[in-house]
Amino acid sequence: MAVARSHDLRLCHAILRDTELINGEPELRTHREWDAAPVVEVAAVPAVPALFDWDGGIVTPGIPHGVDDALAEFARQRAAIDSSAEAGRLRLLCAAESAGALIAVELRAAGLPWDVEEHERLLVEQLGARPLAGGRPERMTQLADDIRDALGDPKANPDSPPQLLRSLHRVGLAVESTSRWELRELEHPVIEPLLTYKKLARLYSANGWAWLAEWVHDRRFRPVYVPAGVVTGRWASSGGGALQIPRMLRRAVRADPGWLFVTADVAQLEPRVLAAMAGDLALADAARGGDLYAGIVDAGAVGTRAEAKVALLGAMYGATTGDSGRLLPGLRRAYPRAMRLVDDAARTGERGGVVHTWLGRTAPPPGGRWHAVRAAAAEPDASRADVDRARRQAADRGRFTRNFVVQGTAAEWALAWLGDLRARLAAFPPVPESEPAAEASGVRFARVPHLAFFLHDELIVHTPAASAPKVAAAVQDAADAAARLLFGTFPLDFRLDVKIGETAEKE
């Protein structure tokens, strides 16, 4: 039987411990044992017959381990929420966070269908034959020789940044690093093979044969998702690199026979969230119809779509100089409410204050070192270096808080989207016994549509082929419901790019 709802005590404890929307000093802040999950040696813990039943296991002092501990913490959390003037938002945030935690477990259990043979074919196509232990693939070996020839250095090692940097300097390339962003601005015979080598080296190390052997079993990729692994509430991954599947390998993401994928991307999620948070009707109008950046151009705020993207992303991420800075006045005139929201968040951060997301996740305050640098700059005998250092760190924190409110709220919308969709998929009838089942996804998901992958603003549902059109409609309906849940009747489209197919390839 599937779990319908859950309340993740640790994730909610972290939210309620840190939020600025709770009045006074809630009791839960003194219970630090709920701050982080304990590290338990799995081999040392016997089979657990029931939830919270650790009899005979290893109990670490100070670590909650029983039903009474859990119920007491749950009561503390409810009391903390009830004390807030924003209890509704915090309650919704905890529900969304808990739903996300449950979905993360289910995503790992079901896994993402993966075609091992196609993956290996793509590796050979890109890298050449699989190398012997310790060696480079064939194509990388040839590229390494081309790099040495172009540099006139038979000892140049493209895998060693310090050695490579010295070799580049010897041929007159005054670079400060070996990053591809810096290299591609140069002209020299070594640049093309070096950039190609770096691209293939990344594929080989991140998703090569060793990765395939470790992370894909029974034709399923099962990464380790970490809900709220980023301070804004975004998910992270602690194993498998689920957040970095290369575009070329998406051909290896292949549905089971008789099944299909419904893949959905949210178009320009963070700018749309900014419009809703700020109540900026003009920016919402620009988003209506699909391409928000094109809508900004149509409104006359900037001249081209590329400029619209640079300006708006600069406003949200704090790139307020250069091209972005030049274009920002146009955005401020066209969308004053949206720009005021991120500008106010930046000013709060620059002063050392804290900001929070739409539902109440609060940004961490600056640490003691931040305040020490600020205090040193305020001294009568402060040097120019002291003042410059304080200004730089204030600007850095302003960029952080400027983006925190938007990225964190976008993460909340995504959790609401996932949670609503999970409930809709649970209502689908299972396919008949006579139809193909997704056996490798486990008993729970073998005959019903289910979430198989999630990445910030993209999800993949693995579904019986006959259900795919209805699943695609459910994905859009869930997005609409998430928008209403967070932003009420504010007139904003959360447009999805929805595809149905046997693979998860992108155009």
C-alpha cells in the first residue's frame, strides 16, 4: 500500500528553526538533535521490524529514536507554526517539503529506465573503444597527442591544470586558468583539440563506463536525491550526478517496451515566479503566450530577446554591471514592481539582514566574519582596503539574497507541482495483467504511471503507452494547480514544454 502523505520531521525542523516568520523563541530551537540525520553504519543495524522500532539496534545518545521522541517533535513543530502570523504559508511549506522527501525516495526506488547498450554505443562513438584500466580512451589519446604537437611540448599533460597552464604560457597564451570559458576566447592551433579533449574528459569521468557500472543496475538509473540539499530549498544529489545528465546521453534514457515517457520542462520558471511574487501584471502579460523574453521585447523594454534574457537574469542573479547593467533601466521602467522586489532583497542582504521565500524559508544570516569585516570598515582608522573588502562582501551578500527569494520560491512551486502530480498519477488505474509491465520499477510502480526523474524545472513520468496523453494533461493540470496554490488568482501562465516519446531526448 502506498503512503499517501508524510511529514518529514528533520526537513521541517530545519525550516522552522531558521524561519524569521515565527514569533518569539520556539521550543524546537533547543532540540538540536533534530538538526541533522545521524550517521549509522548500515551493517551494524539489524533488520528493523517496524517503523521507529530500534530494539536491539545501536542507539546513539542524543539522537531521537522512538515514537515518543517523534511525536514530541511533531507537537513542537505544530506549536511553532501556530504561533506565526504566517501559519498558513509555513504549514504549506512543510507539507510541500515533506511531499518532496517522499517523492525523492520513490524516484530512487522506481529508477529512471536506462538503455545500457545505447549508453555504451554512445561512449564508443564519442570516446573510442573502452580503454584498459588506467588508460585514456582512444579518441582522447589522439587528442592528447594533438595537444602536445600544437604546444611543441611532448610532456604536456591535458589532465594536469598546472602543467597545462605552464605549457600554454610557453607558447604565449597569457591565460589565468585552463577553463573552457577563458580558452575559447583565444586563437591558437591548440585551442580546438584542447576544448574537445576537455569535453570528452568530462563525459568519461562523469558518465563513462565506471559510472555506468556503479549507477545503472537492472536497466535503471537510481541516483541519490537530496531534498533541500541547497540552501534555497532546491534539491541536490549526493550520488550518481542526477543533476548533470549530458544531453547526448539522453538517448540512453529509454522507456520500457509498451511504455513511454512524458517529459515536461517549465518555460522560464524563475522569471514567472518573480512576476507572481511581485504582483507585476506587466511582467505577467509578457509571459502570456509562451516566451516571456519575447514578450519583454514586444513591450518595448529592450530591443532583442537576447538582451531581455541578459537583463532579467542579471536582475535576478545580481549581474548589474556590463550589458546587464546597461539594460536594467529599461526593465525598471517597464516592470517596477518586479525590479523593486529583487532590489529590496539585495539591499536587505547588503545591510546584513535576512530575506525569505514566498512560503517562509529564511536565508541564513551572515556569519561572524561578515560582521567583523563590516565593523573593521566602520572604524575611524579603517584603511581603503578595509572599506573595499566590506563593500565587496556586502555586494556578494546582496547578490545572494536577491536570488534567494526567487530561486527558493521557484523550488517551492516545483514541490507543489510534484506533490499534486503524484496524487493525480496515483489515481490512474493499473494496466491489465495482459499488458507489459515495468517490472524493474518494482511492485509499487510496475503497472501505473509514476515519476521517474526530477531536476529543478523538469520532470519525467514513466507511463504505460495507452495512458500517455492523459498523463501529459495531468502534468499541465498539476502545474496550474501549483500556481493557484501558491499565488491564488494572479493571472500568470506556467507554460510547459511537454513531450511524449520513447526517449528523453531534447531538441
